[in-house]
Amino acid sequence: MTDSERGSLDVRQRAVTRIAEIAAGRVTGVEQVVGGITARSLPRVDADIRNGRVRATVEAATRWPTPIADVASRIRVAVAEDLSQNSGLDVDSIDVRIHYVAPERNTKNPRRVE
């Protein structure tokens, strides 16, 4: 079968977004946030696909005092690997924006955070 006889794969933007959101959500340190004041769930991904290449921005949350640089790096690697493997697209860039989530308070002593 020649290349001209083969079909083509059209990876939809929503599929790329979903692959990236799932990958980001599995990263250790990432907190799932649903709704809230802005009614936006995290992790959230905006992706741009052009000529078989993808650029994505990932917004995710982590609990304070988790090191942001570590979480962002793990998100970047996980998302790039999953997009490459599951969509067949080349990944140009993954930008990561991290939001902190307040830690849960200890109900025995509300002033102390564990």
C-alpha cells in the first residue's frame, strides 16, 4: 500500500485537549479543582494544532506548599509524552500555569495547617 492509498488521521482539537487534561491530572501533586468562583475546572488545557504540530497551555492547581517548579516540570513531561504517543502529533511547546489551592485546615486546631 502506498502513502497515497492510505487514509489520513485528523486529530481533533478536543481529543488533544482531553489527552492533555488526563495526562496533567495524573501527575503527582496536581489537585483536581471543579468549579469555584470562576466556574473553571482544573487541570484545563488550551491547545493549538497546526500542520501536525501542537502547542498547549496547561492550567493546573497544587496544594500549598508544593514546589511549583517540580509540579510544572512533571506536567510538561507527562503531557508531551501522552500527546506524542496518543495523537501522533509533534509537540512544539507545553506552557504550564500553576494555581495554588489552600491547604485543608485541621479541625482540631483551625489555626494550624498540616
